[in-house]
Amino acid sequence: MTAIQLECFNLAKTYETRKGPFTVFQDFNLKVRTGEFVSIIGHSGCGKSTVLSMIAGLNSISSGAVMLAGREIDGPGPDRGVVFQSPCLLPWLTALGNVMLGVQQAFPDADKKQRRMIAMHYLAQVGLANAADKRPAQLTQGMRQRVGIARAFALEPKMLLLDEPFGMLDALTRIELQDVLLRLWAQKQITALLITHDVDEAIFTSDRIVCMTDGPGSEIGEIVDVPFERPRDRKSVLADPRFRELRRHIIHFLNE
């Protein structure tokens, strides 16, 4: 059996307010196998991005625990590569410089030449080898997100965390970057967790889909297996009756 890479035990997030405790989500239990691609889908306010930020170590855990590769997380680290909806690039650094920031963290013993080679490799993988010396203001939104993807993969992390990474992109760019992401993921087989509002995206990219109930106080309502083998051809998947059936099932759950 494939080893478990990520485990969330009874995870919950509660904020103290003037009106008393406000629970965003509760009783979140999930195991993700090594190399698996899992997505979390649900309406706004269900806490799916909060779950991801807690796994990333960027948000405190109210109760429960998160284990990554058998160790409980206690803060952020280079063992988790995060891609946000906005790529969060430092404007005064080039594309190469932004990727190098992560590489320096992940490979402290490597020399400058080695780090540059790693960063350039991943920029080339996302199609930005010729834009390495450009600053974020000189890049399109899609190109900036490619830098964010390159930076996350360049860490060679144990876990890839994707917080609606294509939510700000137009439809064509979104499809292009989904393909870039899946190609890189297939090469590295890094365990991945994707937050998305897009049912089609969840089905096409994932091995399993975690469906959240509405918040506040949301929970995992259902976990759905995606039946399509990899590698996936977009046209074939979209034409498959199982795609339409699965799509209807998830949309019905979300609208229930």
C-alpha cells in the first residue's frame, strides 16, 4: 500500500469574537497518500483555504493536528511548496530572483551556481527560460503565476499546496497552466492538495475530491473518487459519460 504523506486529525479553526467563538470548520479528518492529487471544493466561507493555510503552517491550529511525512507541523517550511491565487512575487526581484529565494531555503548547502541551475531548470519547465531576467511588472498575470509554480516546485517539497492558483486567470490561460501544473506534477509525483471553486478543474486534476459542507461550522460532507486513469487527455475526459455524471453529483452536493 502507498504510504500516507499527509494526515489531518480532528482539525478545527475557531476565532474568538465579541459575540463569542466563531467556528469556521470542524472535525476535518483527511489522509492523503504519497503522490496523490487531492482537491477540496466548497462554497465561499466553508474554510477550505483556511485548511490549506494551516497545513502550510501560516495559520494557527485551534484544535487537532497536522502530520506531514510522520511529523507534526509547527510552522511553515520548505517541505511545503505553496502557490497562492496571487503569486506574491517580490517586485524588485526578477523572475529568477523570486525562484532563487525558495531555492536558497531548500538547498542551504548548495553554492550559488547550483542554486541558479535549479531555479533556471524550473523556469524552463514552466516556459519562462527567456523571461528569467524580467521583473513581475514586465510579466503578464499568467506569466507571474508560472513563476509562482516554478518557485513551489523548485523547493522539491514533500507537499504541494495550491490555493485557487488559477482563479484570477482567463479561461484559456487557466487551461494552459493546468496542463503545465499536471505535467510537472506527473514528473515529480509530489503529493498535492488543491483548493478550487471549479468543479471541472477538480475532476480533471484530482484523484479524489473532498466536498465541504457550507460554513460556518463546515465539515467534510463527502469524498469522491475520480475514476480517470493518468495521464489524462482533456477532450477524452470531457467526452466521457462518467465525467458528466461526476460533475452532476458534485454540483448537486454543493447546491443541496
